[in-house]
Amino acid sequence: MQLLIAVVSSFSCFAAADPASTATPAPAVSQRGPEPVAPVLDAKWSRDVNRRARGLGLGVRQGLWGRSFAQALHLDVPFGRRVGQFFGLRLEGLIVHAAEGHRYDGVVGGGLGLFGRSPVMGGVVRIYGGGSVWAGARIAPTHEGRSWGVAGGGHLGIEAFAVPSLAFAVEIGGQSPMHALGYDAGPSVMGGIHVYFGR
């Protein structure tokens, strides 16, 4: 009996001294892949976005324009570095793809307007709005009505910034017709992308 107790005690001491039994477990290998790239929405990010977003802006958008589909290209020119964060001048080119039956009767024109905008809140979103005057001519006019026209209108919009120099935007507004038959008069709902060149 004493021999059995001695053998068991010796085995227990050997197992306790085994370094493999006391080693720290190896960390599990991560199977998630590389960490995603995402900005931290802090004060530095907000300042970087606002510095870019107060500069010269180039935008393209398309959507509903009255009863027709339209595409537009615009240039937002701020009134300086300080005031320009909030106010500026918009220069715009616009084509309205109007049609009557199977006949294309679109309008191409340009606009000049003023806009106001908020700071980019949290470096993520801002609201803006403005009004413009447009002048345009029909691309393939019929004998009905004038071939050119002058119109006015306005819009309200919201921008969401993906990176400091790029924002996605949605604008809602309304306008009177440049087209003599009124295809471009009424509400407008446009979406697009704005690129900013501030420092």
C-alpha cells in the first residue's frame, strides 16, 4: 500500500513539473482578415471636411425636372474663404430631355444663382439652398411657341460627405418653364455628386 502511494505521489510531481502543462495558451489566429478602413468622426475629421467643403465646388446631378428628365453640371464659387463657407454663386449648365409623343423637343440652357449653406455638421452632413435664373433654347423646336425662354426657381438640398472632398447630394425644388410648352415647369427632384477643392 505504501508502495502504491509513493508511485502516485511521484507521478503527480512529474506532471506538475511538465512545462507543457503550465505554458500560456497560444492566441487564436484571427480569421477576420484586414481591419476595415473607416474615419473616426472626431474634431479633426470635422475640421478637415469643413476646410475642403468651403472651397470651389463642382457638381453633376440628374433627375426629375418638371415633367421631364434633366441633367445638370454646376460650379459653386464661394465668396472668399470665410464668407464662402456659407454663401456663394452658382454657375450652371442644364439639359432637359423633353418629348411630345415620339418627337424630341428638349431644352439646353444655363443658369446663374446664389446659394447659402450651413457648416458640415460633425463632418457628415450639411443643408443648403438657393435660387437661380435660367435662359435656354429648344434643341429641335416645332412651329408651336417660341424657341427660347427665361425661367426662375429655387432648391433646397442636403449633402452627405463620404470623404472630405466628395459628397452625395439630393435637391428638391421647383421652377418656371424655359420651354414654350412648359415641359420643364413644376417640381424638381435631383440627385448627384459634388467635389470640393478647398484647403
